[in-house]
Amino acid sequence: MRETVYVLGGGQTRFGELWGKSLSDLIREAVDAAIMNTNILPTDIDMVIIGNMVGGETAEQAHLGTFASSLLPHHPPALRVEAACASGGLAIHTACAFLESGKAETILVIGAEKLTDVAGETVTSALMHAGDAEKDGPSGLTFPSIFALTAAAYMHKYGLTREDLSLVSECSHRAAIKNPYAQFRKEISAAAISKSPLVADPLRLLDCSPISDGAAAVILSTRKESSVHIAASQLANESLSLIDRESLTSFVSTRTAFSSALKEANWNKNDIDAVELHDCFSIASLIHLEDFGFAQEGEAIRLFRDDETEATGSLPINCSGGLKACGHPIGATGVKQVLDCWKQLTMQAPNQVVNAKRMMAHNLGGVGATCTVHLLESI
Amino acid sequence: MDRIPSLHRRIKTLQKTAMQFGTILSFTTVRHPPAGFGTEPYVVALIRLQNGTKTLAQLTRGSITPAIGATVVPHMRKIRTMRNGLFVNDLKYEVVAKKIEPIFTVTAYVLAVSGPSGVGKTTIARSLMSLFSSYAEQVPIVTTRKAKKGDSEPYCHVSEEKFEAMVQNGEIISQTGMPSASEQRRYGYRRNDIDAIWRKGKLPIVVTELNLLTGLVNALGRRAVLSCGLLPPGHSRRSMLSSLLHRLRVRGRDTEEQIEERLKIAEADLRAFDDHAHLFDHLIVNDHLETCIEAVHEIAVTRR
């Protein structure tokens, strides 16, 4: 990083099916919480960046940059970014770029999504816009089924069993119990996950992150200081459609973003104390852990089997509950991950990792087509 | 979802994708279809096609359970119904139990001889035929032209309607039209004819012009066409054209009016050797018939 970008703090709404709240209510609530939790004046903010994917389709609200800017008394310059499920991560990455360039000094970064106002099949179609409209769309593929294709290929290649796969979601649900902002705050056994209804073979309902509403906001600054700063911010991309990929069981974007981020921060991968990773589907967690190099190919499930992924384990993963149990309001996720990292580093997380000094937020768009990796460090 | 122009573009994409067999790389059952795809679950597979590219497509409801590695064959099938009641067709693949042998092997190719009218294509093709005797065959040309005396090439005469139908259903892989004052005619090659010759283990020879050559290259792939361009003798374009004019008159097959028209086309064909150089493997000047035949023969045998 050319400049030290501090994370001053942030806030979020509860994630879930929030029928009583509109997209604007959610954004307002998250922004208010962020400003309350950080010791700054709204007028200190000199830019607003918002990540959102389907505001137009599901909430009939575009032009979200200006919308968010209007919430502040002085209407600072604002923009909206979109990279499907990585919209939040991209918002943080964009903010870092503006801060590093000196164009802005204190940026309010928001991620927000409202999905439950429309019928399920409409959401399914809108989310499918994250794929390639000409290559993936015509076959009637949905997003869960795209990940189901990778899951089927993974199971075929490495012999992963249904019972093993269920351990991934079980871990997320266990973590979410303590998180007051999580959508599902109850334990679900691996056996129940294995018996949940099929969504797209072999993926079942409880393998999938839910349809959620929610918003999160963080405030980043180069002018004001705090105990947490961003050590690396990386963005990487890969071909949009699955049909242009070499491998179904690995995402090049994750590998690229992760290795570039380690280089930027000058870290070793074992320096990382805990990870917020993009577990949009249970299978994705396994693929990511292998792409990071925390496990050999086909062996990531061992980390879950040996409870290494718990807050007390050697590699705590998604102590917030992750996308699976905390919820996945598309554009909000990437921002919420950074917020959760900040909570860990300032010792106020619900599942506090003892002595957490270095954290990673890993956000994915599409089926690994976009990936952002942010490394955070407490001083 | 129901966007007519996007459907129109999709048809064009499908036309470019030849109907190919494939292998399943992965598959899933979509239990909650997106808007417009009904409510019944269906199977979508990631398929590796014969030519190495991949596609995502639905599988037909067959008796055979799909599996990773299984062979699939393509069909055009109804894929969904639009809100206004119209059906949308798209490629669906059927799982077949037995492994399908590809129709042709990579070594199979077509020998194309092209050049301006009167350069001696037909004579050379006929000589090649006798030289190759049992292992080459000329690909018949499908045409809407009326049969006429002195026709030496294998023509297959069809009506305009029949021709159009064959183009529409993809039977004809390469076609060209030659509108003229005297007559409206179309020429084309059928995939089936070429496949049949390959299946016999023979070398298909086409005697052709630029449009048909381009079509063949597009349909079969550049590497599957060994292309020889024939030039008339002469040091300049002008002298080449005059030697062509001489030959056309001596041949006496066409009227003066047709000769004039052929010359115009010939001029364009000569220019094509420069403009479309990538379409030709070899350029041969036909100044001495026997030498020229020998040259083409050698090229075809050694496949240089």
C-alpha cells in the first residue's frame, strides 16, 4: 500500500429477511451505525463508495452512489461499484485506490442489498446475471447449479462424500450462534444438512448461503488514525463463464489475488490468524482453502474434520458465521467481511480469536470470476 | 428474459456451433428453475465437445442416467416457453450408452483446386481423378442451374426451394450465388457428400471458386482443406486475363455474353489470390498442363 489506510470502524444492520426495511432503510441504518461507532463527524467524510449488485432489479433503485451521498449533510462525491457478489470487496478495493492516490482522505464504504421484496425465481434470474448471459444463461442454469457443477466435479475427482461436505455448513452455523447480526443463529447438525432438500444436485438447501437483506458500512481513512490498517488490497479476475476454464475445482482469481496480496503486505500465508472467506456454497470453502494453499488439493475437508476451522483452532474460518449462516446480502458481504476482520482485530468479535493480529477478507464474484483479497493488521 | 433480438443472435451462435458429440465433464439437476424455465427440474451439463470447446446445455430426459465421462449427442429441442406463448428451441444433449466414433479423423482433408474460369481447373481435376484412380473422388456440386450439354463436372441439380431447404437445415455447408443477367443460379457443397467420401477412405476433391472455398474452410476448418490456387500463364494481370479469354473462346461452351461475365469474375478471382492469400497453401501457374498436374498430384500425395 502506498499510503497507510486505517480502518476507523463501521457498522451493519442485522442480515436476514427484513421485510420491514427497504433498501434505503438498510443503507441509512448501516451508515448511521458506522458513524456512531467511529469517532468522526459526518462532514469528515470526503467520499462515498457503495457496492450493490441488483438494486435496479429487486429494489427499483439505481443511482445508489448519489442516494448514499444524500444521507450526509454535505453530499460528498459518491460512486457505486458492481462485481456481482464481490461488489462489497470491490467497493473496499476502490476506496483503497482513491485513498492511495490522495484523491480522498476519508471514505465511507457501504455494501447493501435488498433481495426479499421480489419472488424467489426473480431473484434467481437476477443473480444469474453474474454469469455469462450468452454462454451460461440460455441453458437455464442458476447460480446454485453452477456451483453444483463444480461440486459434482470435485466429488468425482477427490471422492468427497456427502457427510464430509455437511461439516462445512455445520461449522458456519455453530459460529453464527453468538453473532447478533447473523441471519441463522442456531446450530444445525451435519446429519440435518445432509437431509435438507436438494437445490441442485449434489448441493442441498443447507449447502447454500441464503437470500438475505442487509447493509454494512466501514470508514477508511488516511488522515485519521486507528489501531487497524489495511496491509493489502488486491483484485483479480478470470473468465466469466465456466466453459472457458481449465479447471472446475480451482479458481485462478483467488490464487492470483491471494499471492499478490501476500506479496503486497510482505506476509507469509501462515502469518494470517483468521480468515473471513466467501463460503457462498459449502463446496466453495473447500476450493478456496486449497487455492490459498492451506490444504493440499482434495484435502481441505480435513481442516473441518479436525475442528481446525473453529475460533480456537489453528485456522479459524468465518467466525462471524460466514455467508452461510450470517447471511449473504450480495453487495453487503464484502464490506461486512472487512468489518468482521476489524472487530476481531479490535477484540470485539462475538467469537473472538485469541490474540488476532492479522486477518484476511476474501470476497468472490460469480463462480470465481472476480476475487478481492484484503489483508488487515492491528498495530 | 423474453428478448426477441437476443434469441435471434442465439440462433446465429448455434448455427456456428456445428452439431457435435461431446463428453460430460460435470452435471447437475436444477430443482428451482429461473423465471421462464417452468417449474419442472431439469439436468444441465458442462460438456466438452469434439472440437475441444466446452458448452453448457440441458440434457434430454432419457432412459440413461447421466454420468461424468458419458458421451452425449446433440438435438434441437424446446427449452422454454415465452410469456407470449412462443416456444424457444435450443441445443439439448442426449446421453448415449455406447461410445460414439467420430465421423472423421484429423488426417482427413479435402483437396480444393480453385482459380479463375478457364484456367483449367476441370481438366486438372479430371486428370487427378485418373491419377488417384481408386483413392479420390470429386465432391458433387449441388446447383439450381439447369443441366446443359457439355457439363463435365458431377452436378446435382435441384430446385431453388430444395436448395434453400438444404441451406436452412444445415445440409449444405458452403454455398454461393451467381446472379447474372442471363440466369439466377446457386451452387453449394453438402456435408454428407464429403463425409461419405471420407468414410470410403477416399480423398474428396473440390473444384471451386473463392466463396465456396471460404465456406468450406469455415465449415471444416482451415487445416482440413488443402488448397491449391491455379493461375493462368502471363506476367501481368492483363496478360493473364487475355490468355483466359482465349481459352474460354476455344472451349466454346459459353456465349459471348457469358464469357464477358466470366471474365469479370475471373478478374476478381485473380485479385483474391492477393487479398485472401491465407486461403491458399500453394499457387501454381498452369502454363504447361502435365507439369501442373504433376505438381498438384505431388502436393496432394505428400500433403505439404
